[in-house]
Amino acid sequence: MPVQASNVLKEYLRTVESALKQGNATEHTHRPALEALLEALGGQGVDAINEPRQIDCGAPDFIVVRGTVPLGYVEAKDVGSDLGRVERSEQLDRYRESLANLVLTDYLEFRWYLDGELRLSATLPRPGRDGRIRWNDDASQVAQLLTQFLQADIPLKATPKDLATRMAGLARLIRDLIERTFGNENETGELHAQFEAFRKVLIDSLTPSQFADMYAQTLCYGLFAARCNTPAQGFTRQIATNALPRTNPFLRKLFNTIAGPELDPRIAWAVDQLADLLARADMTAILEDFGQRTRREDPVVHFYETFLAAYDPKLRETRGVYYTPEPVVGYIVRSVDALLRSEFGLTDGLAHAGKVKLTRRVEAPQSRGTARPSRAAPATETVETHRLQILDPATGTGTFLYAVIQKIREQFEGNAGAWPGYVAEHLLPRLFGFELLMAPYAVAHMKLGLELEQSGYDFASDQRLGVFLTNSLEEAHELTGLPLFTQWLAEESHAASRIKRDAPVMVVLGNPPYSGHSANTGAWIAGLLRGHDSMTGEETANYFEVDGGPLGERNPKWLNDDYVKFIRFAQWRIEQTGHGILAFVTNHGYLDNPTFRGMRESLLRAFDAIYVLDLHGNSKKKETAPDGSKDENVFDIQQGVAIGIFVRRQSRERSNDHRARVFHADLYGAREFKYAALQSDSAEHTEWRELSPSSPSYYFVPQDGALREEYERSWKITEAMPLNSVGIATGRDSLTIHFSENDAWRAVEDFSALEVEEARQKYRLGKDARDWKVGLAQKDLIDSGPNPGRLTPIHYRPFDVRFTYYTGRSRGYHCMPRPAVMGQFFHRENIGLITSRMTKGESFAHAQITREITEVICMSPKTSNNGFVFPLWLYPRESTDLLDTAPREKTANLAPGFVAALAEAVGHAPSPEDALAYIYAVLYAPGYRTRYADFLKRDFPRVPLTRNRALFERLVAIGHELIALHTMQTTLPRITRYDVAGSNEVAKVRWAPDAAGDKGRVYINDAQYFDGVPQRVWDTYIGGYRVAEKWLKDRKGRQLTYDDLTHYQAVIAALARTLELQADIDCAVDDAGGWPLH
């Protein structure tokens, strides 16, 4: 060890020893000594910076720099700390994955990490019993470690994956720093001003943590884009702004503000580390890899997805950031190109450069603080503009615009010299993209800029790319009276708004996000969905109406899905232009879900031709190919998707009865098969089947027209029994649902008496939700007594009645108690039908009967197939107190029209009980379930009426027997045995066949079983549940009582008799002439 290093270390140890002997040293005590040691070993120009404000916000204790270039980082703990434990902490994990050159020390032991891996460890002598630190030659290893740390040659990042992964680590660190700095800053600080700007102009629901995420990703991709245009020599944060491409003036201004000289030093050190990482990246190799496109994977976007997966895997799902596979993009782009030629006579397709004259409004100049000019009579002007303008309103990383450019370039083969002029004069002025999220926006600019540069176009001018940071679904904000930073955002949004409102966009294409819980709740798009355009003041198409009347949906939330809003926006934009093409790949739910029937009718009225290529792949529905083989999604998502292409021809008057022609095709199979089929195909060559959508459902999927007409002549159950609702949503079944009345009461007494957090922990209730909170649940119990009179049975699953405490108050002990319907059962004699509105992924077996209040997923674990309860009897209530059960005259929940139609059909007015029995028998008819299977998937069941009195009476008799069976009112002989004594504990439930094969044993554990259970009974489903299996599995870990054992045997007997009665129903129908009923 050099003498100088030896002397420096000895001086360091003397200082540490002296501080320790005083007896009150902390980790802060030794920082000056460590600072001196690092600077002495580093030599001239090296500074070890210890800034408490930065440390408070999450920075390591020391940032070691030479001039402005970071060399490494040191995290110091108190002498004697367990560095092994610290090494495993979240803090060190965060530093190791984001900081390439790091030392961890307790001032005597030193551990050096390079690229996250432990390279060296060394230890200085520790104090003896007398407090003295005695020198030994092992100290030379510490000098060697620190010298290598200060002179570290950090490996270049030469592959996109390596760089993306390391960038992600730094992005997480920067995000956390921003969030902590934001929390420590007062409300007038710079970060708060920027946060308010983004919240006001782009995302009004933005939270500080989301802002920190947006900020971090913007810094990462701004620096990355700048580095793509800058040599490694001398690349720093300070020069990055000037290196950003001129194609994105907004990003240049934005980046200068958030990463320029005024950047908060508590954040700046980490951003400088990111700049240093990029300076050391082999960008030549990385950009070369970007150019090596494969058939289905754009390397630029793959780089972003690699980054995102390492940065925050959940973010990809919540933001709907899914790269659209190239075969899907290619199919859509080729289809649009072909339809422009065939439907509009544009022989150059997407490359069409022709111009037209149009009249557009002129914005009046605004003075600071003035209101928006009146829309009554805006000034106008005539301008010449391109006829074919193209917009991707959710452009993401620019995949569709990229494909459009490539498609257009095909026409310049052999004519490359004309390409640069074409780009400047006829491409950039008519190609637009809107994006709400900063990181994809930056990626899109970088990707499209690189593509155009590589194609031979020189961005010598300041002409920008037409990709804008904006919310497609909101009106632009005013430009006046805003702080400068906010005004830049507003100007970007306003420029996009002019395109949205005034440009004659003829093609809208892309892959909009899918989110049932949409954050896009702006007034303009909400109004547009409901038929009012606040931008123009006009009344327009209404997705919440069908055939001139309201949908009548109690919970039409799926119409507020983001993809529906984007389709509505695109439809509006094409209607404003008067003609054009809308081409999206989206969730395929709108094709046949009944909630979307108003949307489908609106699209039929707005367009002339609709092409739907259903790509299926819905794992939620457990879709399979027609031949039974596996059906896979083209995306890495569960929701099935479809390509929808909507063509509106040249402007012409449309009559009230105008409807588009609809063409449909299916594509099933493995993902690779679908990719291959899409790769070279387009709408021009797809084998289409023409559909004839009709009122009231307007399905965009194939239907048997005659069968549909037959089925829709029947009575929809909601029309026959008007009062109904889904079952109770408890919010927390584990707390509110119990096997016995005593257990239910004990839980109420105990839970209501605990402190909120104690109750949350004891009952494992997790975080509060919007509609269920521990405190509100306790308050509901206390306000109601608690009163044991509120204990009640609850129909929980098929043949599984349990107990709960019922107050009827929403967002209380139960999340959604549905008192209007459940109040008809609470301490009342009643009976009701349970069925489902749809049966996604399940064959229709969705009919039960109940005498109790009912839980919402009693019918199926799929929320789309929730159980709806239809009480037979209605009790008038003169009080809001559910315990007021004074006798009152009841009326039947049967529509007068239905009663009259039934009486006319069978020649007399049947009793309400007979009417319900008839309905129940029809719903259990195997022939009914098979014949109308396709319709039963999509909406409430319909009940056909027979005019055959004998058949009616036979079905009524069977229906009554089924009702008695399913409410356990009938005692049947046992058909099973339970021969082996034991613990009766349910462990592993399974059915095993006997020697004959038609019956078998249902084991509850290795030794005990129910014998003589027919396989067809074991395989019987009610709704989405295999009843004989479900009842036992729900009791796993419990010991079955005598009553449990006898109940289960009674259930097996009831299921066996149900199967016999179902066969009797089909025989009775066949004897009367078969289906349809006569």
C-alpha cells in the first residue's frame, strides 16, 4: 500500500477512534472523516458530497463526483451495524439495482457493489476492549477497495435489455425521490406548480404518486431521446435539452423546465447518474438493434416494454400499455388502404396527397382573463387542406402511425428521391397522434423520428411531428391566465384540439385502452355518449338509448369503458368530416353484450358498411375453437378482442331507417396461427358472412334469424316479473357470512366492539374499499342495536343456506344490501326465482329458487353471471324499518300483461304460484336450454307460453316438485351410504368411480367417503357450480356434523331426482309436439 494511502487511513482511524471513545457517537459523527478519506484517496478534483436534504429524500449518504461527473455512491451505517442485514434491506435493493457503483459501510467494514453485484469486501481493525483501534496490514485491502471504487470502469450497456433494465432501476429511484421531495415541499414549490399544471390540463384525477411516476418516466425517455442524437463524449443532463429532436418542440421546453439548471438538487444527483449511464451506453449497437425489426416485434417498443416490466409490472396492466402485435396492425392498415381505394376512389390509398377546400371557423383572439368566445356565430375562413387526414387518438408508442408510414413508403420504391419532399409536404401535415401519457408520447416521437430519418428524410427544418400530448376525450383548456409551464401544456393540448375539432380527419385508427373503471370522466365525452355535443351545442347519437327509448339498464357501467368512449369519439370525428373510416382493435364485448345494444344501433345508423373480425381469445369465457382446440389471444390479456372497421361513404342524407350492412368473420386458434392468418390478409380478402342485425338487440355476431324471432316472441323474465335485483354484495363474506346463527351473532358483537385497526387485523379485512369500510360497517351495527332480531338466513350457494346480520343500509355491514328486493324476504314468507342476465363461459343452467335473502354470486363465481332475484310476492312497506313486519296484503310480482297473456294462452288465470312453477319448469327443460343456448348467453332468459293446457298443467306439476326439491321441502330416500367412521374433516374432495363405472365414491379425506354417488349427479351444475363438489369444498378444513352429513345426502338425492324431472319435462314437451311450444 502506498505510504500516502497508509497515512490517510491511519488518520481516518484515529478520528473514528477518538469519536467512539466519547461514547455518544452516531453514524453522523463519522461522516466528516469518511468524506476526508474519500477525497484524499480520490485525488484532485474529487468531492464527496454529503447533503442532508438529499438524504432525507432518499439519496445515499455520499455522492462522489469529479467535477460534475458522478463516480459512485456511499451508504454509511453506524459502527457495528449488521451489514448483512442492511444488504438484504429494501433500501439497498433499490440502490443496487439503480446505482452502478456503490459502497456500503459501517465506517470500518466496506462492501463494494459494481452493477449490483458484490465485488469486494474489506474490514479495518475494530476497537479493542480498551477502545483503541490497532493498525494492521489488512487495512491495505480497504485502500485497494476504495481505490477501485473511485476508479471503477463500469461496463458499457450494449444491448437494449441491459440498458432498459438499468434505466428502470434508476427511474424507480428518481420516482421515489420526486415523491419524497414533493412531500417535503410547500404548496408554492416548483414541483407543486408542475403537478397542478398536469392535473389541470391533462389528468384531473392525477395523484402525487402518479405525477412522480410521470415525471420519472419523462426524464428517462427525454434523456434517452437526447442521447440518441448525441455522441457519448461529454453527454450530461445539462446539454440534453438542445439534443432533443426538433420534431418535438413541446418536449424540449418541458424537459428544459423539469431537468434543466433549476432542477431540485435532491433529485438532480439521480438524474445525473442516469445521464452518466446513457453516456456509457453503446448507442451504436443499441440503435442497430432497433433497426432489426422482426415480424411481430418493434424493437423500440419492445425496449419500452422491457423497461416498463422492470420499472413497474403492474403499471403495464393498469394503464393498458400493451404493444399491438404487428400482424394485427398490418391487417388494419392494409384494410384501410384497400377500402380507401375501393370505397372512396383514392387510387393511392393511404398515400393520397390530394387537397380540398373547406370552410373552418376562426378563433377570436383572447385577452388575459376573458371567457371563451361565444359559439353562436363564429367567424369562418376558406382554406385548402389535405383531403385524407389520419388520426390515432390513443397513439401510445406510435405503432399504427409507424405502420402507416411504412405502407405509404411502399409506393416510393424506385422513386426514393421524391420521398423527402413528399414527407415534408404531404405526410407530416396530415398524420396525427394523440397520447395522454408522457413516456409513450416521448417514445412515439423518438420512434417515428428515427423511422423517417432512416427512410431518408432530413429533419433540417423545425417541422414537428403531429403527435401531441393531450387527452383525446376532453375539450382543450383555455390559454389565458395560466402560469408559463401550464401554458405550454395547454398550448400542446390546444393544438391537438384544433385538429380534433377542425381538421377533416378521414381515417381514425388504433388500439384504444380498455378499462371498465375509466378515469376519463370529462363532461364532453360523457355528454357525447348520452347524445349531447357540448363542443358544437348539437344533439347527436346516444349510446344510452335504443329504438328511441332509454336502455333501462340499472348499471350500464360497461358503456363507460374507455374503449367505448374512444369509439364514440372516433364516430363523432368521422361524422363531423362527413365520411371516412374508423378502424380499431378493441375488447370484443360490444359485439353481443346487451348493454351495448344502443351503441350498436348508433353505429348502424352512422355508417354504411361495418366489418367485424372477431379474434376471440377470451380466457374469461374459456373460449375454444369450434373443433374444441385451444383458442389463444393475440395479446397477453384475458379479454377477447375484435377488429372493427366502420366505413361511412361520401356525405349524403340518411333516412331514419338507414342501417349499415354488417359483415362478420371469426378467427380462432393458437396465437401463431392467428398471426399467420393476419400477416398478409386484409378486409379485401377476408371471407365475410353478412349479418342482419335487428331490434331490439342489434347483435354484431351471427344469429339464426328465424330462431331469434321465435325466441323473442317469448316473455323476457324481467318483463314478466318486473321487480328484481342482483343479490347482496357483502363486501367481506368472511366477516358477514356464517354457518350458524350463533356464529353470526358472535361476530357482530365482537366486531362492533373493537377498535377499527384491531378489527381489521383480527378479521383480516384488508384495506378499505370505496363501498365498504371497517369504520362504516361498525357504525351500521351500532346504529342498528346490535339487535339479534336482524339475524337471518341467506341463500349463499346452491343448497347452501347460511346466516348473516341484515340492516338494509348500503355501505354499512353489507356493501350493497339491495333492500328494495331483499326486504321482501327479510322476516317474510316469500319465494323467488334466481337467474342470470348472461352466462359468459358457462352453459345455461342458471335457475334456482330461494326463500331467503340471497348473495350476489350464489349462481356463479363469474361476476358477469351474477344471480338476479325475482320475488314472487311483494309486501307494501309503510315504514323504512325492515323489522316492521306487521301483516299487510301482498301482491304478486307478475306484470298484468304477462298474467293476461298466460290466461289467454291456457284458458284460465293460473295462480301466481303456478305461474312461477311453470317458469321454473321451462328454465329446467333440457330442450329449452339447448335450443336457445346462444340467446341465453347474452341476456335474461325468455319464457315461451304454451297454448296446450295439458302440457301447461304437467309443467306446473313438475315445476312445483322442482321448487320443493331445491328448497329442501321434500324428504327423499337416501341413495348414498356413509359407512366409515372417522374425523369427518373435509380435506381433499374427489369422486372416484366404482367397478361398474356409473356410480362412485365422493371422498372427503383419504379414509371417508359417500358411496353410491352417480357420476351424472356429481357432474350436475347449477349455474357455474358443480353442486356436489362445491358444497364440500366450501367446508374444507371443517368437521362435518351429523346434520351436515344428512344434508349432503339429501342434496345428492335431490340432484338425482332433478335429473329425472328434467327428462320428464322433455318427454312432456315432445308428447305435445316438441319445440317451439304450441
